[in-house]
Amino acid sequence: MAAIDYRIASSARVGAPGVYLEEIMPESAPVFRTGVPVFVGFVHENEWRDEEKRPCTLTHWEQFRERVGQPVRGGFLEYVVRGFFENGGEYCIVIPLRVPRGEPDSVWLTGEFEKLFTKDISGWRGILEQIEDADLVCVPDVMMEGVREDPEVVFRIQRHVLEYCRDMGDRFAILDIAPIGDTERGSFTKVRVEDIEQAIQHWQELSPTEGALYFPWIRVQPLPDEDRDGVLVPPCGHIAGIYARSDAGIGVHKAPANEIVEGALDLEVHLTDDDQSELNEVGVNCLRSFPRRGIRVWGARTLSALPNWRYVNVRRLFLTLVRWIERNMQDLVFEPNGPPLWDRVRDRLGAYCYELFVRGALKGGQPDEAFFVKCDAETNPLEAREAGRLICEVGLAPLTPAEFIIVRITQVATGVTATIPAGA
């Protein structure tokens, strides 16, 4: 038998007859990120080197001034980006809106926000839609003085943000409520729940599933170039960091609640259990301060009243599924729509859902109790195939957070016992 000369192609001339082995390092699969926010806010125009609209990607807060620019006076953009990284965020995208020389009025600011999120594809909206990594949206500068004084304006802008998230189908908005105290002087007032209910009355009518509200504001250290004792800022940046930290530690299926808020010195107001009970009912997630446990996020509800979409982690689990499908099924486009393709779709989606099950994201003791994937002739009738559509049904049984742990106290002559009811 003739000998075969095995050679490494990188170190041998490929020219003589023979068998050559070439070592090829496989390309790493693209990272599928979650907990990546888009932050929208204002910067001074003269800090820009060019006139092109461009998103800025950051992996450290210290990159802000160099890559984004100098934030405007009274804005919160740099504060919330810092809060994001303080709380475990690793990567974010900033959309800086340029402020012309002089102090623009609230009408100008409002107009810039609305141009960004309305359907003007020639503007920022088109650039926003091209960003693939992001799954969260925060607009802290809606809370700037001059804008936040008008609840109708705040509602209108935040509604645009939620409509944008709905249109994209894979993004979730973290929203703030205007403060009830004086952010410059740091004066606090006792929370009046009826005032907050009045401010968010529209959400109860619309019941959007693509966003969550957080309250109250938090007190943080001033930026290095500011001479103040402390600053009140909207919590969305810190919350986005907590989303990212929770995603990285456990996954999107874990409710981003009962998490400590790093970088928070104090809260605008300290809520009572009665306050929170009322705010929970209208879909407001509270930040609370607890003795020996620090300042924590104490809620994980969306703005929706629909039972299936009541919790942030449940909604984000399905939004992440949509993102995964868009990222991992593109190579199947234009394949013949028949049983071989249906098998491939079921295999891929089944593997992804099984991974969720193994990670504890779904209910059920067995995979068939936790999810199903259906892609066959029944879901793809002839008329659908002729229209060029591939239809697959996916069902997940997500875990919902245990908001209330019920302990039953029984007192008898021999003593007191505490048990957790089986149905709790």
C-alpha cells in the first residue's frame, strides 16, 4: 500500500501530489446578548466632530465624554449610563441628540424626542431599527426640567417609545415617573399615591406589554466635575444595569427584582407597604430601602393588565425568543417549504426551548410539560405555503415570580407553628 504523506498546509508548499491537512480555527459564534439598553438623551452640539447621526457603543462609563459628548445642563444621560455600569451592565448603546447653541425650550426638546421615535425612516428611526444587539430602551432626558412639568407631554413621548418597542417586536422600555420633589434642592415630600395614579392614568387604559415603570428617583453622587452634595436622577439606568446583571447571572426568565441598587445613596421618598400595595395595583414598580438590606428593586410588573403579560421576566422571555429566531433562522429563508424544512425548524426551536427548560426557565417536570414546538402540514396548509409563509407554533410555560410568600400561622395549646400552604 502506498504511503500517504500528511502535511500541515500552513507549513508546506501545496503543489506536489499528496494529502494535505489544513488547520482552520472555527469562527466563534456571535454572542447573543440580552440586557443591552439604548439610552437616548441630549449632548452639546459643539462636542461633535461630524454631522452624521451615529449611535455610540460603550463598554465603560469612562468612555462617555470621549465617544458621546458633553451632556447638557439639567440632563440625566451621563448619570444613567454611569448607573447602568455600576449595576453590572457590560455594554450599552447611546443615541445622542445634539442640542444647538443656547438653551432650547421644552417645545424643541419634545420635538426631537418625537422625531426620533415616530415613523420617519429617513431620520433616527431608521438607524434605531438597524441596531441588532439592543433589547432595552431608556429615555431619561424625558425627565428634564421643562419637559416633565407637562404630564401630557411625558405621556406622549413615552407612548411613542412603547409603540416603537411594539413595532420592533423584540424590545422592552424601562420608563420613569416625574419626581415629586425638587431635584435641584433635594427637597422631598411624602408620596401621594393619588398624584402618581393621576400621572399614569393613561397606561391603565392602554395596558401596554412592552414596558415597565419605576419609582421613586434615587439620590447619587454628583459627577466628578460637579460641586454638589448629591443629585436626584431617574432610576432607569440603574434598573437597566440590574436587568443586565440578572440576565448574566441567571437569565431573562428571572424577575429583575429583590436586587440591590448599587450606587444609590438614598431615595427621593421612602415608601410604606401601604404605598406599595396601591402602586402595585396600577403597575408601578417600587424601589424600597430596607434596614440592613440596602436599597432594592421591589417589583417586576409590566404596564399591562393582561394576566399573561403581567410580569417583566415573562414578557422578556418571549421577546428574547423572537430575537433568537430572527438571529438563528435566517439561513432557512427560501428553503423548500416541506417536511424536511419543518423537521429542521422543529429541531432548532426544540433545542432552544429544551435549553430553557434545563436552565429552570419553564414550569413542568418533563420537557413536554414545559414547552411544545409544532411545525407540520397542519400549521402550514397549502395556501400558506403558496403565499411563501412558514408557520410554526411555539408554546412556553414560563415561571412567574413569587410576589407573595404566604405563611400560615397556627396557634394551639402546645405552641405556634408556621407552615407554607401547599397551594401558595
